[in-house]
Amino acid sequence: MLIDLHTHVNAPEHLIGTKFMEDCIRGGGRYEGMIADRERHFTEEMAQVDVACIMALDAPASGLVVPNEYCAAYQRDYPDRIVGFASVDPNRADAADGLKHAITELGLKGLKLGPIYQHFHPLDEKKAYPVYEMAQQLGIPILWHMGTSFVEKGPLEYTRPIHIDRVALDFPNLKQVIAHLGHPWEAETIVLIRKQPNVWADISALYYRPWQFYNSMVLAMEYKVTHKLFFGTDFPVTTPQQTIAGCMAVRRFGEGTGLPEIPASVFEDIIHRNPLEALGIRLG
């Protein structure tokens, strides 16, 4: 079974004319590559995987709001193949209540947070901690965008993966995933997932920086944490086939060069790992 833990359904109305899209273009992103409504997602992404997780995002500070209701409707139509992650903005006073509604009433199964997009510090006990408490109470995982992005106003200091160590200490039963290995702070993520039993990472959106990705995977092997890495693509930025090919391609740096080699089995294990089982997510 192939499970893509990290995909997006950004419809045109969520992106066109927004500050988020302006920042994306300024940062070198492809305009058309960011848009994927439900139809495109199902036609292109779901033709390549068995199950895909989709992300809402409540980030008005960056000009991007993908509603929980939009993701929940997609999940309802394909409950055995689509897993929806809710999103709430911790800057909203009712964020914890909004999360409870998204899970108990809309049926979503996880929480997506992005401090660089939502402009909140992960260790803000007044704004963010009630959201973590609710997530832990509901028994759902958090998938974090920790790491850099092209958004101009999002503070980089909010997005260091090392902050999640404190969150994990304060909420030991809360399951968490660091997206994109927290790039460019992959080393922080690697030591974090080794230290904290309920924290994992995904490898989405990394292969197109092949030298950086190669070194990150070597470090993950040295720290013996490759078993805590999940497969993800960040679709529509890239596809499952492209991601798998890109993973295997970075192995060339170690072949016949004297540099450390990454066995094909390392990537094969990641690609075929079941993140839903580890995160306690049930289909249907």
C-alpha cells in the first residue's frame, strides 16, 4: 500500500489574487503548480497512491485559507482513500473549540499547523497550548510545517523544529510529525525524532535539493532514525512518481565515490511504511 501523508487541495479561489500567491511567485514558485482542486487531486494524485492525506490551512496572516469544510467534504466522498487534516489559527480566541468542531462534527482526523504561515510561536502558552491540549484530548496527530518558506512576513524564528521538543515534553501523548524534515534544519529534526518517541518526520518536498537531501538521509542513517520517516510529496508541488524517482536518484552521490551509500532498502521502507498506523488514524 502506498500512502502519501502530505498533499494539498488548494482550489483557485483559495489562491488566486492572494498575498500567499504573490510571495510564492516572488520566491520562484510555479503559479500553476500550487493550484490543485479536488478534481485535479483525485485525477493526478489518487491515480498513483492508495491513500492520501489532505491539508486544510487556516493562515489568514499569509493570505491562504483552505477551509476545513472543503477538506471534510472530499474525505466524506472517499472515506477509504482520503484522510483530512483540519487547521485552526491559534491566534483566534476560539481555535481550540474550532478544532473540536472540525474533528467531532466534520470528521477530520488530524491537525495541520504552520507557524511561519500562521504567525504564532509554537511555545506561546496562551495562544497555542490550548490547541495542543485539545488535540491530545481528541487523540489526533499534528502535522507541522516546521522549516522555511517563501512567505515574506512569516518569522523564521517561529519555525525551528527544536521548539517541538518542548511541546513534546509538555504533551507527551500528543503524536506529531515534522514536515519536510524541517528543512533547512534537518539535523534538529533528526535529533528530535530520535529523542521523542511520539515525534516523526516526513520527506516531502526535499528531493529537488538533491545534495541537501542526500546529506540529510545520511545523517538520519547515522542517528538510526530512518524508521521514523514517512513518505509524503507535498502534491501538487510534486507527484508520488517524481518523489519516488527523486529519492532513488540521490543514491548516486554515494555510488563509487567513497561517500556513504544509501541502500535502496532505506527508501523502499519509507515509501511502503504505514504512517496511519503509527499515528492512530483509522480510515472510513
